[in-house]
Amino acid sequence: MSKFVEERNDNFFSVRYEIDRVLYSKRSPFQKVEVVQTKGHGRMLLNDDLVMVSERDEFVYHDMIVHPVLLTHPNPRRVLIIGGGDGGTAREVLRHNKVEQCDMVEIDGCVVEACREFLPVTAEALSTPAPRFSLHIDDGVKFIRETKNEYDVVIVDSTDPIGPATPLFGREFYRDVYTHLADDGIVVSQGESPYYNAKTQHTMVQILAELFPIVRYLNFTNLTYPGGLWSFSFASKKWHPLRDFSEERMREANLKFRYYNADIHRAAFALPSFQLDNIGAFLKE
Amino acid sequence: MSKFVEERNDNFFSVRYEIDRVLYSKRSPFQKVEVVQTKGHGRMLLNDDLVMVSERDEFVYHDMIVHPVLLTHPNPRRVLIIGGGDGGTAREVLRHNKVEQCDMVEIDGCVVEACREFLPVTAEALSTPAPRFSLHIDDGVKFIRETKNEYDVVIVDSTDPIGPATPLFGREFYRDVYTHLADDGIVVSQGESPYYNAKTQHTMVQILAELFPIVRYLNFTNLTYPGGLWSFSFASKKWHPLRDFSEERMREANLKFRYYNADIHRAAFALPSFQLDNIGAFLKE
């Protein structure tokens, strides 16, 4: 019998990945953190038995949490990442030359330690000293409340709303994000599954609609999140993800992408009818 | 320990669905056919242990194999479905009043029998006598070779290219489809996963590009196919899926959809970069 890791889902199904071996396993103050070598999906990070990233498909998530927002905002100089301990989001943010300062606040030093050692494909940015990049091992909720900084873009790259990430799905947190965003700032957040987490999506979009004049959702699809289809929320004070997205700016950025492209940018904001039935009333513009 | 059905995948992972009971299980001349009552996804049809449809997400697949093509073609009077034994595709085709005749050719009478009895949500059309609808239990490859009919739209709603469906992914079959399509006909086919079946997609698009002036792929995403993201091929003699799609025609059809809508129509034809790297060179127009 092969060894495997198993992700169980409330909706009465589970996914088993065959593995060669466990590379890292530690119980941090926040969660169980593991890196395993799978047979089919490269190395994989799991927090509390939930798949966070795999080498095979991490490019999808990291393309889509970073590039739509950074190519909508015409001048994203100061970027804050909350969460994102595997480093993949920071890696993609730092590919944009317009970014002058990227701060990242990850609550769990253990995740950073595990990825630095066993997931270099995403954690490269966390290990390379760069004048544009600062990593803080700290509580993102506290950081955003107390910081004196103002950001053009905030990216909430969180785990699910259980355990340490729960407050990152709350009203107070988003009030603080709003306060520390520039007058034309944008916040993008990990937004769960339209199929399996309809209630979370409904709450998130409601909170964002109370604060921001432009609120949209975007979808993408990867291999290792339950059901495949997944969402980010997109809330903006000024720039619109379709009207202010520019293919010319995209060409100037001169980046290659494995998932993202101009057609995918526009397509990502098209939502299936059942998802619109759930959150459409709160989308703005 | 709960009972479950398990779908194993070549890529070293498996998905287990918890079930209450097995409603139907028979070995037909072509495959093992089962209907089970799951705990989280309603009833589910499996052929040779691969999930074909579940009550929870069948609307996605059936919306996307039918409505993009029937709302691109301005006058789809004669439709042929090859495969589609669960009946969901026929159900959606028959919602279009412009369709005067819908023929369906399913090779495995056992699938039809199982769905008629245990999956009425999709098989309704197979049980209701309708002057517009004819069901043939026959080999689709033979049927398309020998028929005297000409079709406006052919829909190849097949299983994976293993077992009985293998010839449905071949060059000869598509030559016969081309011959029996009207001068402005369109063929849409189940096109596998961009992530896990890149080689199949490459072969399909190559075959279609030898025959048709317009060749595109469209993507959708459901819960029960491995990886979530899935594709249909779209090959057309005249009508273009984006230029000839009309929102006005869509309004006139006066249909409600749980997945499909006008934005999703356009978005579906936007392909991720890695998929374009694989098949982009063969897409036409």
C-alpha cells in the first residue's frame, strides 16, 4: 500500500495524494505545518492537512493573486502582503519593476522556515536579501492596525477562515485595510470556493461593499483546491479591473506568465450564474 | 468506517466520495455502470469507476456543452448528440425552441437504463416521448458514417478516450462528422483536462484544424472531474463563437441558466497561457 496524504472536506469527499516521503513536519503555535514529496504534484505544503501549494500548480494561484491587481493599478509602488508564507506571492510581486517597497507579514514563522528549506520554487524571495522587500513575522491584523505606512495595493494571501486566518475575513480588519490604503488603493484577498464556500463569499463581498466603491470577484482554477474553481475578492477605491486594465501596460511590464494573459484577465471577472445569484447584489461597478 | 467510491487518477491521486448506498451496478458489454447515492454530491453515475455526472454539478457540464454552440449558430434546427447517455445534454438541447429534430446515439443501453431509473434529473428527456427527439442505442462512429442526415450541430458527449469512446477521438470519425455537417455546421466535443490530458488536447485540435476553418477550445470548471478545469473543442465551418454569438439571440431564447451567461460565454474561450502553449498553434481564427 502506498503512502499518501489525505485532505478531507466537509462536503463528504477527500482527496488522497500519493507521496514518496515527508520532508518537514512540525506543530507551530498556530497549526500543523508539513512539506511532502508527492508522486504527481511535486512538493506540497499542507497546513492542518489542507493543501496550501503544490509545485505543479502554484503558478496559477500566484499569477492570479498578483498580476490582475498590479496591472490594473497604474502605479503600484508600495505593496503589502498579509500571509503568503510560502513566498510565491512575494516572488510575483517583485517581478514588477514599478514596485519600490513590498512588505510581507506572515504570522507563522514555521511556514516560512519550512518553505525556505523545502519549497525554494516559491520561497526564493524569502531567502534572497533585497532592498525592496521586508519580511515581518507578525500578526497581520495587528500590523495593519498599527502601521504608519500607506499602501497602493494590499494582498491578503490567507489560509481558510479557520484557525489563525479567521480575523482576516472580518469587518474590522477590512476597515483597517481601507484606512491604510492610498486614495486609489486596491485590496485583493483569497476568497474561497464559489461552490463549497458560498456563505464566506457572501459575507466577504458584503463587508467590502460597505467600504469600497468598486467591488468585484475574480475566479481561477487550479488542481489542488477542492473543486478546482477558486476566487479572489477585488475591492478598489478608484481603479476598475476592466476599464483601467491596460494591455499596453502589460506589454511594458515585459513579463512571461504560465497561466495569466490579457484574455484571462478579462475572463476571470466573468462569474457563473450561480455565483452571481449568491454575491451579485453586492458587486459594485 | 464509511462506505465510499474512489476515482483513481494516473497522476497519483484519488478522490473518495462518501456514499450512502449503491443504487445500480451492472457490467455492460462496454463498461461497468454504477449509480450511487453520495452524501455530498447527490446521485452520481460512474463508468468503470470514473465519475461521469453528479446531481450537484451536472448543470455546469450540460450548460457548457450545449448553450455556447446553440447560441453561436443562428439557426440550429437539426442536432446530433453522440454519447450523452445520462440525458443531460439532450435535456438542454431540447430547451431551445429552434431545434426541430434532435437525434441521440448512445452505444451503451445500460447507461440509459441506469439513468432512466436512478438519475431522472438528467434522464428526463430520455423517458419522455417527444416528436422532436429520437434515441438510438447504437455505435456513434457507425451511425455518423452511415447516416443520410445532415446536421447543423453535432455534440460529441463522450467518456474519456479509453474503452468504447476511443474512436471518437480519431481522425476518421471527424472526417465523417465533417461530411454530415451542413455548410455552416459546428461540432463541439468533450475535450478532456488542460492540466492532465495535454496530449489528447493536442491531438484533437490538430485533427480539427485539418478539417475546419474555425477551431477553438472552451473551458469550464466543475466539481467532479479531476482538477476541476475541463475543456470542449469547438470546430465550425462558418459561425465564429465570439463574433457570431449574439446577446439578443440569447434574450430571445428566454432561458435561465445556473452556470452559463453572456460573460461566461466570452470568458470560456479565453485559455490559460500553458494551454495556449500546448494547442495555440492549431487554433484557427
